[in-house]
Amino acid sequence: MIATLFHEVLRALSVSVAMGWEILWALILGFVLSGVVQAVVTKGEMSRLLPDSSPRTYLIASALGAASSSCSYAAVALARSMVRKGADFTAAMAFQFASTNLVLELGVILAVLMGWRFTLAEFVGGPIMIALLSFVLSRVMTPERVAAARAEAERGRVGRMEGHAAMDMSLSGGSILSRALSPRGFTAISHFYVMDWASIWSDIVLGLIISGALAAWVPQAFWQDVFLSHDRMASLLIGPLIGPLIAIVSFVCSVGNVPLAAVLWNGGISFGGVVSFLFADLIILPILDIYRRYYGWKTARLLAVVFYATMVLAGYLVELLFGLTGLTPTARHAIVAGAHFSWDYTTVLNIAFLLLTSVLAARFLRTGGPAMLRMMAAPAAANDRGHAHHDHDHHHH
């Protein structure tokens, strides 16, 4: 009995580790690109750029989100910070969705694990969902409800990763390329890179462990029954409805839910179901609790309903769009149980990108990174004194 249990646990872990190895280089590449973008886009301007509920403002919010960290907790904390500084409430919500659904690293990992069509679906569906979200939320969040949410936000209850969200290590002056290639730019990129890993690694590991267990232990027949795979129309209807519900109880957010999406896709969930599942990283249970702390019970409930509804609708629309254009993937062979170790391009890329990680980590350690890391998870207010010190540091590296 114990030997069998041990064997099953080992089998699940081997799937998790193999999947992790398959996407390692893509994760590193994504975080490096994200670090470069964050180093040249300043957070200081964000609240000022989101003054109203116009389409232009929502577009700016989406662009700023896409250029920021993909950590769901940091995104939610930064959105609350924007609301407190006077940004439009709906625009702040659009920002936080873009910052977890339109980021480079998510697209890279989706392409590696599931194929380019899923990456395209993410970047086509993301703006659709943000447009739906902005339309609905700007109508249900009456001035009275926004005022109540702002009042709750001003109480400053602590969430997670608020220090990380509040830090602004970006550079200004000169062209984007000159900023990125300067010694100060290299330092800033190394700091963003390590801090993004520090904020998201637990979600990635949890996602891989859950995915490995589900891939190893849950038979395909179970998933096919859940997703009604035997009936195409029923499957198309239920997929986007059930996708976010699985995400809510999985506790995995941001890029960590891509391995689980691969398992669900192999199991028979519809294409639109995968899309709505990926969008649902901002309604997992721990984040719903943070909305309650930030904005109060009433606003948290309203956000949960609006977010869920727009995720489901976006899933249906992506399914329809891709179906009409013949882009819906049909093969269900996302890299899950088939992942394996061998001397191939994945191994070569992993070694190359691990060397790049060691260079960035060395720079991080030599330029005051550990002190910043300790401040990262602290409440934003506790970091106020640290900002000036860190900005001063940056001018000397």
C-alpha cells in the first residue's frame, strides 16, 4: 500500500518536474523581457494617466498593465494604490487585468506548452475581456459605489505584495534603448527580474504540482464527463462557464495556471473554456478576499460577479472568432505527461538562460537587491522611506 502510494506520488512529481523543465527557458525569457519593459516604464505616471472612464483611458490602462509585473497580487495592490491616488476605478480594474493577461511571459509560456494559437487567443481575448469589463463595470459602479469603494481603500488594509507594487525602479531620460542598455538599466532589469521571480515562484511551483497530480491521477474519462466532451455543442456551452470556477478553487494565479490549462485542454475542455480559465487568475479565492479587504464586502461581491461574467463572455467570443476563422486548435497534445528530459533544444536553451539568470542574479546581489527583496512583501506605507534610498542608489550604479 505504502509502496503504491509512494510510486503514485513519484509519478505525479516526475510529470511536474518534466513540465517545469520544458517551460524553464520560456519563463526566464518572459521575466527578462518583462524586466526590460518595467525598467523603462515609470509607475509614477500611472495614476495621472487614468483620470476618467473614456475609451482612451482604458486603452492606456491596458498598455500600462501589459508593461508591468505579471504577479496577480502586485497588480491588485497597485490598482488599489491607483484608486487611492485618484485614478478612475474602472480604469484601475482594467489595468490589473491587463497586467496579468497581456504580459509577455504569459504569451511565451503558452506558446511553448500549448501552441501559438493559445498565445494568440490570450492577446485577442484579453482586450475583448477588458472592453467588456470596462463597459459593464463603468455602468454598475455608480458614483455612490465608487465613493464607498474609495473610502474602504483609504482605510489601508493590508493585502499581499504591496511593497512590490509600490516600488518604482524604472528609469527616465534618454531613449528607451539607451535606458535599457545603460549600467543603471542593467541594474534595474536585474532587480525587476529577481523580484518578479520572488513574487511568482510559489504560484508556478503550486501550478506545476497541481497539474502533475491531475495529469497523473485523474483519468481522461473523468475530464471528458465533466466537460461533456461527447457532445460538441454542450461542451462549447459549458467550457467557459466551468473554466473560471476551476480557477477560483485552484489557488493558482498568473503564469502558474498555464500548466493546469494544459491538463484541462488535454482532458477535453473547450477552447473557449481554456481562455476563460486563463483569465480567471484575478478571482481565485485569496484574491477575492483581498478585494474584500481593499474595497469592502459589497464591492468585492460586485467585482466577483462582473469579472466572472465578462470572463465567460470573452471565452464564448474567442471560441466564436477562432471558429469562424478556422484557427481553433483541434489536436489535444499540450506538453504534459509527454514532457521528458533529453539532450535537445529545450536543454540547450535552459542552460543558456540559466547562465543569463546567474549574471542577473550576481548584478542583483551586488547592487543592494537583497535589501529591496526584504521590503517587497511589506505594506506599501512601510516602503516610503525605502523609495528615496533606492532611487538614490540607482543613480550610482
